[in-house]
Amino acid sequence: MPRAKRTLEDVSTNAATQPVAKRQTRQASGGKENKSQSSTKSKIMSKGKGRKANDGSLSNTASNAASNAASNASSSNSRDEQSQASEVIQYICMFRPREDISHEAGFDEDEADKIFEKLKEEYVGKMIGDKPSSQFPEWPWIISKPAGELHLKLLQQNQMRDQDFFGMYIYNDFSGYGSQEVIENTLKAVEAEMKKCDPSPIIVWSHVEALGFWFVSEDLGGWHMLDDGDRFGETVFLLGCTLLAGLNLLERVGLLAKESPVRNIPLVLSYWVRLAKSNWTDVIPNHEDRKNGNWPAIAVALAEKHGITIKGLYGVEGEVETLRQDEASKKAVDKTKDGIDRWSWKTELARYKRTYVGGIGLGGSYFDITKMTKAERKRHAFDGKDPLDKLGPCPY
């Protein structure tokens, strides 16, 4: 749901100082996009030309944030992997996702504000934010340091593509396609790791963790309502396969376990179950002809196989129980052969790229407003002025 926009400087992994915003309808200035805008967009997002840059920001962040941990946890011996992971993966406390607070309040925003303020009093009063989780063992909302950095990058990159934030109107779905571009940049970073002979479970899982938290904590309504519903659905399906790829890498080195040093597996899985159950029935394809077709149920079956109880988000237990009933997914977990790419992530990525990307490549920076020319920004700004003149240079 739309929230009040934050400044670039205010973006953080723990947005705990702002109350849950009242629900409001986003008003798009300028009415419906015209044919010229629609044509331009289709060219950008499929096979047409567009402003492209080698945007390796998320890939570089993954390398810098997670490779330090991964370098000490790359042994093929699962016992060594568990021991090393326990030593190198550090977790910090974060604030509860605000959409989850609204979920508990039955989407009554007045009630959600009350829950928020009570939590904030504890969170701020005890100065929990960004502190090592070991100092607050009873606080359930934690994120690994590598994933925390990746999540911050997701927030920053998404805001740099948000026309509302900059006081601009380009066309109706511009910001939604900006979010799509950010997601594809993440997939590109995962692809770079999965191409390796021995991909790091920690690096891939850090992306899964960061994406999951982003999906349940931020307003991505523009992305959810893309005019290309098929592309949105296939993107979420590919993201689900990314989750399975991360779980598989953890499983192969003994880190997918009830007492795993990867401590927030139950919480992260609750994010992905919520994503699946909020979109699955209406838009997301259930490719029954593929072994990864019902990826949410497969993820639940993998967790159950290893004694992991999925918990975290409010009411997720009921959603998990529904997914547990899928017998085909349990059989898939038992019968699918072991391998680095057990759940065919590379195949699904290639299929997606053939269908939606073509020669233009995954992601990029076309929708990054800070990379537009000054004249372009002024042309689309409500006041006819360059918003960067007011905001100052981009700090990223």
C-alpha cells in the first residue's frame, strides 16, 4: 500500500521511526499513458533499444558483503561448512515489517498504528536497531549483515526509479518497471554466482533473504500492478525458483537444518510463503509440467524434510499448512536428483530471458532517474525544474 515517500538519506534497513501510513490512492498526474509512451516502454522492456549501462551495483554489493563470509565457508565437507558458517555469519536486529503489522491489525490502520507505536517504544527504548542479535536473543526479527546491505541497496535502487518520489510523471507504469529492473539486476547478480563451478550458498541465500524482506516490507504496488501481467507472473515464478536454488545450495552443505547456523531460515521462508500466497492464485503460473512448478509447496516440503518450522510473519502458519497438503511437491523433493542446479534455475532463467529480455539483457539502469539528462528530468517534473537540484547529488 502506498506510504509517504522517504528522502534518499532516510532509507535504511530499519525504518522504525515512521508510523504506518494511512492507505491512500496514488494519483497519477497526466492521465493514461499515450501511445507514444506505451510504444517506448514496450521497446525498453522487450527487444527494443533503451539507455543501458553496465549496472553491477547489486552484484558488486553481493560480492563485497557476502564473499567475506563465503570465503570462510566454502569447504565441500558439510560439517566444516556448518562450523565455519556459524563463525562468519553475523546477524543484526531489524524492525518488524510494517505490512505484517497491518496484517495483524486486519488492515485497520488505526489499530496498526497502535501496534507500531508499542513495538517502536521497545525497539527504540532498548536501542535494538542494527545491534547484534546475540545481544537481544528474544527479538525475532533478524537479518544477516550481507543481506542487510543488499536490502539497503534494493531500497536505494528502487527509490532512484520512483517517479513519485522525484515529483515527476513519465507514464503510469514507469516506477513499476523500475522495480522490475531492480529485480532483474538482482537476478543478474545471482546468475553471476550460479555460473561458478562451486557457487556460494551464503551469497545466493543472502540475495534470497534480502529479496524476501524487501517484498514484505516495502510498497511495491507499482510492480504488482504492471500492465504486463504475464511478465510479472513469470518474474515471480523465476524468483520462486531462485528461492529453491538457495535452499538447494544450503541443503548440499548441511546448512538447511533445524539448528542451522543460518539462523533465520524459518523467518525468510515465511516471507516467501506470504509473497506466494498473496499473488499465486490470480497471476503466478503454476507450471505443473515442470518439476519446480509449485515452488512454494516445494519450499515448504524441503523445510519439513529437515525439521524446520516456518514461522515469523503473522498468520503464516495457516498458509504453510495449505501448502503442506500438496503431495506432488513432496514427491518432487524425494525424487528429484541431487545437483548444484537441482531445481533447474538456469533453465528457467534462460526461458525468461528468451521470452522477455532478448538482446537487451537483464536489468540495467534505463529507469534510473538520476541517470537521465537534466533536460529529461525537467520535462517530466511537475514544476518544470530538475528534482536533483533540490535533492542534491545522489549519495549512492
